[in-house]
Amino acid sequence: MIELAHRSLVEHLVRRAVLSRMGLEREAASQAPNPLIVNVSARHCHLTAEAVEILFGKGHRLQPHKWLYQEGHFAARETVTLIGPRSRVISNLRVLGPCRPANQVELAYTDAIALGFEIPLRCSGDIAGTPGAMLMGPSGFFEMEQGVIRALRHVHMSPEDAAYYGVTHEANVRLRVGGDCGLVLERMLVRVDAATKLEVHIDTDEGNACRMQPDSVCEILK
């Protein structure tokens, strides 16, 4: 059986090929221990096992729909409806697995405005004092007392990657994105973990602002 490369890695290879043809690929990039993957994260939610059972039925377990770049993480087949203030809704909100210790909804600011939410910019998992929401699934409703945020843009690094870039856990770096709508994203949080692969996460507002494409030139700046 032939194992297909993850789409994120294919996009990285496209970027490298475009740069090479243009004669712009930096020598330093070829010396990096791992490819720089930049992914745009659309709105989604993380659920506890308890919430999954309430929303989808007793004994239900999340079913993988698409595997994500980080090992063991996946976009689930399951989706929910998010009910915001004044009964405004977002349907087909994708659930990401596996289950987590706390429920969390991650929206872009444009999503929050459409729903009538005032949401804070937070690191994933830092949900104390954040707004709550109602979730609706095929088997019931689940009320989140807190957990609706805009996720702080961040980059996952292994210790090897962190050493290469000369940064430590919870430091901040910048991401330069080239192209006609190129820009530099400031204050990107570094999250170092031996179990992760080098990957940048930005949301749809940020991805649209720089018109992120498979051949967009991306670079981490110290």
C-alpha cells in the first residue's frame, strides 16, 4: 500500500519548488531540520468525552474524517451547531479529535462578529473567564459555561526546531508571508513539545489577509 504525503507537506514542497525556480530559495532553509508547514485553521471545536455523549448519544466516540498534520489529531466526521447570542447560529462546526479535558470553540473575529460574540484572544486551553455558548448535536444540547475564544496564532516546534531557530517555549517569533498581499505577523507564540512537528497555525482572518496559497513563501523571523 502506498502512503500518500499529507497535503500540508505537499504544499510545502510546492513552495520550495517555486522558490527554487525563481532562484530565491535561501540556503539556510535547506539546512533547517524540518520543513516549515503553515496551516490555516478554520473555526472548530474541541469536546470532552462527556460532551460528545450528550451531543451524539451515549457511548459515542469521535470518528476520524481527515487526519491532521500533527500525529494522532484529526478532523472528525461529527459536526455541531453553535448557537450564539440572539439565537444566531453557525451550523456544521467541525469537531476536532481526540477528546480533550475541556470544551473549547475557536472562532475568527469575523465569525464572532456574525454571531454577536465578544471573544478574547487566548492561547488554546486558557479559557478561564471566556464566554460560553450552546452547542446542538443530533442527540441533544450541551451548554458550555466558558470556552469560546479566538486562538492566539502559534507555531508548534520540537526541541530540535526550537534550537535551530534559537527560541524557547512560550517565546514569540514573527511569520513573514510573501506574495502580493504579503505581510509580517507579529507575536506568534512558540509551543515546544517533543511530540510535535514544526507547524504554524493561523486562523482564516489571518490567512485571508495575506492570501495564503500553496506557493506562498513563508519564513519564521526571530
